[in-house]
Amino acid sequence: MSTPTKGQWSARAIPGATFALHVTPRARRISLSETPEGTFKASVTTAPEDGRATAAVAELLAHALGVAKTRLTLVQGATSRHKLFRLEN
């Protein structure tokens, strides 16, 4: 796993696209990678309190896609390690 560079996955930044992630909060390092199943695995250093880990994941995914984090909407998984984000127009 590695930290993606800004816009590294910009080819996937299609409006309406969804991104399924498995999140590991309180990780030692921040990282984002794709699994063979086509989902993403994200690790963030923040604690899962008051939505901080979810916000950190949204920021990490937006950075990798090269879009503003306000374009990502959490569809499901606000309190779960399994999250689904949708990229808005």
C-alpha cells in the first residue's frame, strides 16, 4: 500500500462513479490501494470519533482522484469500516 500522488487516479474521476472502501482507522501510516476485487483499502491515522476518520478517507480519496473533497458524497457506511462514496458532478 502507498500514499497516492495528487490526481494519480484521475482517469477514474467520472461523475456518478462509486468507490467502495475498507477503512482502517488509527493506522500507523496513511495509504490507499486497490484490491484485486476492485475495491479500495484505505488506512488513516485519525481515530474513528465524530466522523474524523470518514473525513480523512474522503480527503485521501479526493486527493487520489484529483477532485475537490466536496464532490464526494458518502452513500453508506458513516459508522462502518466499509464505506461507499459517490463522485458528484
